[in-house]
Amino acid sequence: MVRVLLSLFMLISPATFSQTPNSRPEFDVVDIKLNVSGSPNGIGEILPSGQFRAINIPVKEIIKFAYNLRDDAIVAAPNWVDSERYDIVGKAPAAGSEETFWRSDSALQFMRLYYTDQTFRQMVQSLLADRFKLSVHSDKKPASVYALTVAKGGPKLQRAVESGKPDCLRTVDQQIQAVLTCKNMTIADLGRSLQLFAPGYANHEVIDATGLEGTYDFTLKWVGVAVVDQGGMTIPQALDKLLGLRWEERKQPMPVIVIDHIEKPSDN
């Protein structure tokens, strides 16, 4: 079974802005090179050895990974942050467990969510501050979101059978339905996983507005936006019928980071 991420950097743990540069952990060694291959494909991974690799990746994607944000939550980025691609390798102590791994490649039949140790994000924040001279501040701006609320008939959720780390696997069945099988998930986790596994529907941030606490095990099935006319449930329909949740679009203030300063990186 191949386990991969659909998006290079969009993982499920919440963003953290509170640490100061002096208190953030750092990589032992960092290597940065401009990638001039012209290829549109990039790959990123965190290896068991503790190595962080982002090969042929735009700097904006690196910032998104470091602060765990979507595109529209990064404000005042210069154009080159999107257009120039870099090879970045950071070496840290061994990760030590599979739960810290992050990997991205092109196989899409099976996709699993990886929970990345927040330490790696903080080390990438340090890398950006040191080598790209990145400075940011947090703010809020009105944004369109999808809010998960409890449907009229009440929730149809099963409490998690076992404790442990959240786990989500997306497969495709014989009817070309996406099948998302999750364990130990909060509703907030569900919202963030839909952004990863169903981007055709979740083109805005998905937030928890249910008031439901605890963790749940569930299976969700839906068809892609492009094949809805061939039968099967959409994401909103599947959430309602299978989980007893409502999918509601609204606008509200959301966290963003504003780029105060960033430079092209210094040579190794």
C-alpha cells in the first residue's frame, strides 16, 4: 500500500505563531540551492534520520508548511516567493517514530494523513528567519469558510474505540467513490482533513462549529465534483447522511500571517 499526501505541505496540526526566534529549535545543518530544472514537480519528506527535504519547492509552500497555513492566509508575499523554486535540506536529530514522517509524491490511489512533529515546523521557521530573513506578524482578515455544524437530526458519530494518534486513510472504491476511513479524530481534525482529501469541495478552510467534544471513528464516502452527475453523494450530502453534520458556508475573521520582510537566500 502506498501512503502519501495529496498536498505538499498541508498537514493537520494547528498553526503556531507564539514562539520567538530565540526560542525556536534549529536544524544542525542547512543546505539551500536555487532549482533551475524548470520541472513543475516537487517532492517533500521528513526521513527517519531526521532529515527534512523540500526539492523543487516554491518558498511560499515552505512558509505554508512552517506555519501550517493555506495560500489565502499569507499576506504581502512578493511575487518571487511563488515563482522561484528551491532545494532545501535540513539535518536534525533522528525523528525516531513513523508518526513524525511527512512525505509527498505523485501516487494518488491511496492517501494517508501524516501527523508531523511540530518541532520540524519550528525548525523550518528558524531556517526561514535565518536564511531568507523572514519576519512576519499575525493578524486576522475576513475570509470565506465552511463551518461544520450539527444537522437537524443530530450527530451520527461513533466515539473512538481506542485512544491514540488521529489516523485517516483515503482510498477509492470500485464505484469511483472516495472513501475516507478515520480513527481518533476530533471534528476540527475532520475539517482540516477534508481540505486535504477533498479540495474540490473544500476550497476554503473548514472549521468546527459543532460544539462536539472528544474523538470519533468514522467512514465518509463521496464522489468528486467532476462526476457528481453520475450518481453518488457530494461532501455536504455525505456529511449529513453519514455523520449527521451540516456543511455551511459563511464569512468570518480568520488568522493570517503578514510578511513584513523576506529576502532571497544567502549562498551556502
